[in-house]
Amino acid sequence: MPNDKSVMSTRQAAELDHALERSGWNPADVKTASGGDILNDLLLVVRGIAEVNLIKHIIDCNGDPICPVGYKVDKHLKMGKFEWKPDSIQLVYCPGQPSGDGMKGDVLYKEMSEIYGRRLLNATFLQYLLEHPELIPVEWRYGRVGRETQILFLGTTFRDDDGVISVWCLYWNNREWLKCTRPINRYHFLYGEDYFTAVVSE
């Protein structure tokens, strides 16, 4: 016989599971929410008795960036202190980038610098996001081609002893956010529609 004390039907449990996954929850989040008084507070929000106040995150974008192994800082666009808000950042394409076989890195960097200037986010901002991955929007994980998004941070460039200029790139590996380097002055490497650039919203 059905358990009359059950809060949800099987169908509702499945709907909740799907909603949690869609909102970016993971098993660790569910475990945390199931303990203590978190769900009591969440219920007050659901019933309109309380509201959620976001924690302010102030990012010092003037700090020294973390260099990839074997690299030195080439250019670092300092941006002052920046308050993180969900709608404060955009992921954008360079004009013409999504079409064809992709765009050369030096062309991409030059055109994006001309278009967005000091709105290009730097490597210090990226490092803060990696230290606080809960801030990264779920929709950043996958691009419009259905593959894992590659997000370039063109506000900081690095140079190695061979003259290779690279930038940090943030990507989702279907489990967690990681970073890697991408060259911008090697012509064999082309940037197609799964590569976005992170900029400050207007």
C-alpha cells in the first residue's frame, strides 16, 4: 500500500530530481541541503515569507595573475575592483568567428581588443571564478553546438621563451570547471563556434 506519510509521489520526486539537475545541483549540494535547517529556510522562501540575499563577491582584478608553467606575463589589463553579479558578464563571439573553419588567434585577439577594449576580462578574474565555481552560471557549460564551452580570458596574455603568446581558457569537462592555455599567435590553431570570450556587460 502507498505510504500516506510520503511528501512526494514518485512522479513529483522525478520532477524535483530533473529540476535540481537543470539548476546545476550535484549530489554534494543535495546532501548539504538535506542536513541542518537549510530546507526549513528554503520553505520560507518558497512560501513567500522570506527572500534570498546574495553574498557580495568583490573581485580585485588588479592583482597579479597566475602564470602558466614556462610563461611570463606579456600584457595584463588591470580592471580595478569588480562586483560579481550573474548578469555582469557576457560570453561573446568575434564577428565572423562562428562561420567557416574558425578564426586565427591573432586576428581574434586584435579584433576583440578593438571592439571591447577594457571590457575584456583578465586572468585574475578567471582565477577567482575557479576558487568560487558556485558563481559560474550553469548555462556556461555548453555552447550552442552542444559541446563543452571554451571561454577565453583575453585581458591577460602570457609569453614563453619561444615567443608563443597564450591566454587562459576556462572549460567544463562534464564534471568540473578547469583551465588550460590556448595560443593566439600560432596559425595552426583556429577558434571556432565552441570558443567564447568573456567580457564585462555594458
